[in-house]
Amino acid sequence: MTMNGPRWRTSTRSTDSGGNCIEVADNLPGVVLVRDSKDRSGPTLSFAPAAWRGFIADAAQDTGRRAG
């Protein structure tokens, strides 16, 4: 079995102006990887998929509270 490497993506809300942004790779089985888009060779955080989904759900809910 051949394992493909991580396929990194940035948020659709990201801009090219060099702001604070992360990249996420969620194509690997059993792990979600996160890195700083400005330091692609730097450290990478890894999360269980359920933990990452929980973080995203909480962040979206928190953003909704601030927007309203």
C-alpha cells in the first residue's frame, strides 16, 4: 500500500496579504495535520479527526456569537 503525503490547504477566507493563517491536511487516515502557512518547514501539530471536528465546531459557534 502506498501512502500519499499530506495535501495541504488553506482556508477559503485566507488572503494573500501575509496575514496569520494556517494550513490543514486532513487527507491522511486517522490524523489531521496543522501548520503555519508562513513557516511551512516548521513544526506541525497533529490531531485526532474527532478532536479537530470538535475544535472547528466550537470555533464556528464562537465566531457566530461575536458576529451577532
